[in-house]
Amino acid sequence: MTSTPRIRARSFDAAAALYSANRPGYPGELFDVLEALAGRGLRGARVADVGAGTGIATGLLRARGADVVAVEPGDGMAAEFRRANPGIPLVRGDGDRLPLVTAGFDFLTYAQAWHWTDPARSVPEARRVLRPGGALALWWNDMDPAVPWIAEQDERIRTLFDADGLAYRTLPPGLAFTTREVRWSRRIPLDVHLANHASHSAFLMLGPAGTQEFLDAERARLAALFPDGRVEERYVVTLGVAVV
């Protein structure tokens, strides 16, 4: 089967619980920076979180006081979202065809999700649903390659998938983005670190046998680095905000 972006995006549906349980969240500083770049606070703001997945970012936006609605296309991810976030509205759709009212939102957010859209469609849709002066915010959360063991692991992953890193994560043309980086970390069991990798689309497409082979080798390497069985994952969140 050919691995198209749409197929890879929908691969999460079969692993929604794995995704929800093991993916990292986002630091509070990220939302501080988002508010500063947007020139307004999240409290009381009307926010649409697109490609919401299981609601990791959506719940944090709600906790900041936003009036937030989630947009998610996948059946499995939507079911997990509803289980974890019963009080947050969820509509089915994607960034290329937003099922949202025109000029109805102060923020449109994409957490780990913009690269699944077609910018030729998703940019006009963002302009349509945002109010004048509203903010389009895109961010990606990646383990910090400045940490040697993380850089070495990234290289093994790139070799496995014959990939060229994060080149596909580009901001769309035609909008004036301001970018910032936010660094943070979490300390977690080794099993959670490995399961986090298993929840990524590349491994979901690889299949159980190939994924398990890679994770077993990583477990052996990392057990020597983290003998207490807990891994410190260091992250860099790359945030881009455009006020439209």
C-alpha cells in the first residue's frame, strides 16, 4: 500500500489509546508565548483546535480559559477524544474543509497537525474562519537534537525510514509568521518513551514486527544510559503565529 499523507494521518485511528497514553503534553510557557505573539489572551477567546487528535492540546487550551472547539477527522481519535474530554465540543472535519462558521474565531491552532493539510486549501480556510486580527498558530513538539543520545536515536530513525528529518514541517507562504522556540523536558519510564515512538505514524505504517524489532534494540541501548529505568526526554516546541 502506498503511504500517502492521508493514509499516514488516518493510521492514528487504530492506535488512539496508545497515542493518548504516551504522547507528551505541552509546557505552560508555550501558551504564554502564543498569547504574547497573538497580542491577546486565551481566556475568554474563541478557539478552534484543528487536528485535535485525542485532545492533548485542546484540554490545555481549555485549562487556560479558552472557549475551545475541537476539529478531528479520524474515527478512532475522535472516540478517544470524547472519552477523555467529555465537556469539550468536537466536530468532525479537517483543515482543508473546516466545518466552522466564517469569522467566528480568535485563534485557530494546529498542534502537530498542520503538515497533514494542503496549504492551498487550509490557508484560505484559516483566513475565512478567523476574525479580523485573529491568530493562526502552528506548532511542533520534537525531542531536542542538541542532546547527544537523542541525536543518535534520531539518526537511527532517519536511517530506518530513509527520511530527511523534519523538512516537511514548513510554514505556509503568504502569511507573516513570527516564530519562537520553547524548550522543556519530562522524565518518564523507559516503556513510555518507547511507546511514544510506537505511536508515530511512521512506526504505525511500518507494522508491529518491524516496530518491535526497533524498539527492542532501543530498549537495550537506553537501559545502559538510564539504569534506573526512567528517561529524561528534552523537547523543543517550534511555534509559528500569524495574525490575519
